[in-house]
Amino acid sequence: VVYDVIVVGAGPAGAVLAYLLACCGIKVLILEKANLPRYKTCGGGLTYKAIRLLPFDVHDCVELEAAGGIVGFAGRELFRAAVEQPFAWLVMRDRFDHFLVQQAVKAGAHIMDGVRISGIEQDDMQVVVRAGSDTFIGKLLAGADGVNSVVAMLTGLLRNRAVGTALEAELEVSAEALSAQGMYATFDFGALQGGYAWIFPKRDHLSVGMFAAYPGKVVGLRADLERFISRHVGMKGYHQLSLRGHRIPLGGRQSIVHTGRVFLLGDAANLADPWLGEGIYYAVLSASIAAEEILRFFKGGLDELSHYTHRINVEINRQLEQAYRFARWVYRFPRIGSALLRHSRVMQQVVFGTIRGDYSFQQLNQLLLRQLPSILVQSLKGRTAL
Ligand SMILES: Cc1cc2nc3c(=O)[nH]c(=O)nc-3n(C[C@H](O)[C@H](O)[C@H](O)COP(=O)(O)OP(=O)(O)OC[C@H]3O[C@@H](n4cnc5c(N)ncnc54)[C@H](O)[C@@H]3O)c2cc1C
């Protein structure tokens, strides 16, 4: 069998791409190394911009709908901002990702799980993918196999990717601690240097984690996380369901994400926001761009995938570069940034609006600069020491 497109990886990037292509009658095979449903280390925060972009309703696999954000500093709650419009949903990634794959299969995609790819060869006509002694043939190959992408490694793409480090614990806590957290997602920019800590509520437990938003060796993240948890008296006596670390792309660099008939998307293409580590939205966005470009490819309008790389850089990496600028400022001056955010309604509206997807990161930076006088006035009026 020769498939039109072989997709490696059944995360959000791979599943959504397979769905979009199958809907257009393209013959797709997904190869996934894990047995599905598989656990994925993730906070499971699905922002409104991601929900809006997904090609189908995912309401059925949502744990909670966030009512807004709590901003904390070193374990202390500074304020709670209720967001009137839909802001984010919280999901468990095993359920959510499996649901996405099921939609792809319903649309006509084929899936083989428990298949770990180990070799790629391509010529002018096709790509041959090896997984142990099995061989699969496709006209195109999509690497949606995450930040440690084997497809990227085997084809020499993105050799020097910038990545940060995250650590996530799933904690069973008392009913009081769950209700104290409520439907709010906590962001704490004073819990570690160069990154932030989160608390995302799930139906029956909390996801608590840290993102060290800088490349290179990270020291003491586990101790930072333990200290952060210990500062929340409500979490006392918690039961730890899991504790896992993983890398998160620090997106924003102009890169080449294709070679011949092979291209990368999602984390494999290093597309996550270097401020909060959000990656699901960019996985779905790159899948949508890839689907459009693949359709053009099969209609004969394009004989290579350089237009795909170009669009990824213009439509995603340029925004992520702006996110990086914002992140650099926030992580250099976390105390000042948190204080301004605490007291300025204008800044809250712009920052939460950006997470929600009302503004791009470019607009965020422009708006903050333009609104700086009113942000400072609001902050001075409400000033208290952090
Ligand atoms: C601790 C943590 C918390 C996070 N929290 C959030 C959050 O709250 N919100 C958010 O938007 N993002 C978050 N992210 C980022 C988010 O998880 C990723 O950006 C997202 O999963 C990227 O999707 P993807 O489909 O590109 O890759 P993945 O979800 O990583 O999927 C890749 C798939 O490829 C498979 N695979 C890998 N190698 C092979 C191989 N050789 N052969 C076959 N299959 C293979 C894997 O098993 C996996 O199923 C978080 C990340 C971490 C580490």
C-alpha cells in the first residue's frame, strides 16, 4: 500500500492533520509508538484560541472550564481575575488526544499504534519509513512526533533546537483544597527563576508544575516544585499520582521545517510559546497550515514544501518571537511584572486577552507599550509591596 501521507505521532498535531486530510479524501496512515490511549505529561490547559481553531467540538472530553486566572507570587495568591468570556478548558491529555485520534479515524484515517519508527529513506517519488522489520510507504511524511522528534533527527532538521524544561505533578488533594482552587488556573512568576509555576484544576485532582523557560541545564527544579507545593497549606497531605519531566520547545526562531517530502509540525517543529509553554494551539495551527499546503501539493500547484516552511515562519514563528520578547521582560522582572498585573485592570485585560486569543503577541507588546502610562497610574494608585 502506498499512502498519500504518513503521519508519525498521534498527539494533537498528528491527529488534527490526519483528520483534516482524511476529510478531503487523502489516504493517511498515523504511526504512533505508544499504545493508545497514552499518558502525556502536560498541564492540559486548552486556551480559547485552541478550542476555536479545532475543527470539531471537544466538549465531551473536557474536565473543567476555567473561570479565570489567579496570579500568585512565590506561593502567595495576589489576585483572582474572573474572565467573562470563555478563557480556557482543562483536559487530561490521554482522553483528549485519544478523542482527537478517534475523530481522525472516523474521518477515514488509518492508525497503527505500538509502532516506533526507526528509519526514513526518501527519493523523488516517495518516502519509506521503517519501524523494526516493518516498512511503510508514503508520498509525504509528516513528523508530528513531539519535541524529541525522531523524524527531525533522522532527516537532519532542527539540529540546534531551543528547549526549556518542565516538571509536572498530578496531586490528589483534599476536597477543601480543590474547592479553594475552584475553576481558576494559577500562574506564579515568583516560584522559580526564569520561569513560572502553574496550578491547573482537574475534576478530581490538581496539576501542579513548573516551566523553566530557558535552554540548557536546569538545576533544582524538583526542589523548587516541592517548595512551591509546601507553600500551599491547602495541599498538605497530598497524594502524588505522578511526577514527570519533559522538554518544551522555546519557539520563535526562523527555521527550515521540511526537507524533500518530509516536514515537521507541532512540537517536532519546535512550535511552543516560550513564555507559558503553550503548545497545543501551535500544534493545531501548524496542522491546519500543513493540511492546506498538502492539498496544494496534491493538486499539483506546488512541487515542494518550501511554502509550508515559509508559512510556519511567517504565521507562527514571528508571533512566537514576540512572545519571547515579552517572556524575557517578564522573567527578568517578575516582581515588577506581577505587581503591575495585580493593580492594573488594563494590563490584566491585555494579558488574559492574549492567552484567550483576542490579541496576538505582537499586539500584546504594542498595547502594553502604548498603555504603559495608564498601567503605571493604576499600579501606583493601588500600590502595595509584594
Ligand atoms: C509538563 C508540560 C506541561 C504542558 N502544559 C501545556 C498546557 O497546559 N497547554 C498547552 O497548550 N501545552 C502544554 N504543554 C505543551 C504540549 O504538551 C505540547 O506542545 C503538545 O503536546 C505538542 O503536541 P504534538 O502533537 O506536537 O506532540 P506530542 O503531544 O508530544 O505527541 C507526539 C506523539 O509522537 C509519538 N512519538 C514520538 N516518537 C515516535 C516514534 N519514533 N515513532 C512513533 N511515534 C512517536 C509520541 O508517543 C506522542 O504520542 C506542556 C508540556 C509539558 C512538558
